[in-house]
Amino acid sequence: MTPYSVPGLLRAVLTGPQLYSSSDVGEVLGMRLIRLRPDELTPDPEPEQGRALTVVQALSGPGRDR
């Protein structure tokens, strides 16, 4: 898994059905922990708005105006 694939995997998990087996759900320090299996997930593509934001950020560039 590469850092580039993390946003797509998160989109897939957060927008898909929320069904997990009991062996993948646990509790740590009072918070629910869900173990994901990234090799079994298909990343969702980036929406058009996200691509547009990337282009605008690239055009604004790393340069600084003084």
C-alpha cells in the first residue's frame, strides 16, 4: 500500500456499507477499533472537485509573492 492510495481507501471505507465481522471489530482505550484489510478493498476514485482543487493548488505554486 502506498501513501497515494490511502485517500482512495478511506473514501471506499467511509462511503461503502458499514458491515464488519466481529473478529475485525474491537475496543482499545474505550474507542471502537475496526481492522481494515487494504488488500481486499478497491480504492474509490478521486471526485472531480478533488481533482480541481489539486489543479488550483498546483497553479498557485510553491512560490511566494513578496
